[in-house]
Amino acid sequence: MVGKNLQAAQDEARAASLSFRSSDALGQHRIQVAAQDWKVCSQIPAAGMRLATGGRLVLSTVKVEESCP
């Protein structure tokens, strides 16, 4: 999901029947209301790792015009 805009990442997660949550990677506690205006900087679990049944994908995001920390 890293590098995708948050909307695309959410759509992909839903298509794969994954639960997910996102948070502000800069620690400013901003809410990602317009998902297309945010990009994914990192994810847990990392790409290529399996998500346990009932687990949740965690996405850290910044606004598209910002740099990832």
C-alpha cells in the first residue's frame, strides 16, 4: 500500500476483505476525511507479510503534498 493514495489503499484492502485503520504519520492527529488527499507512508504488517485472521492493516499517512517522515 505504501506510495498509494489512501483511497486506493482503502479500496484494495476492502477488495481483499481486510480491516484497516489509518493515522497521521506526522503525529498531528489529523483525520483523513478526504482519503484521496492523503498518501500512505508505511504499513503494518509490512508488504509481503501475512495478516493474521481478524488482524488489522495499519496505514500511516500524510497529505499528498507532504513528505513522509
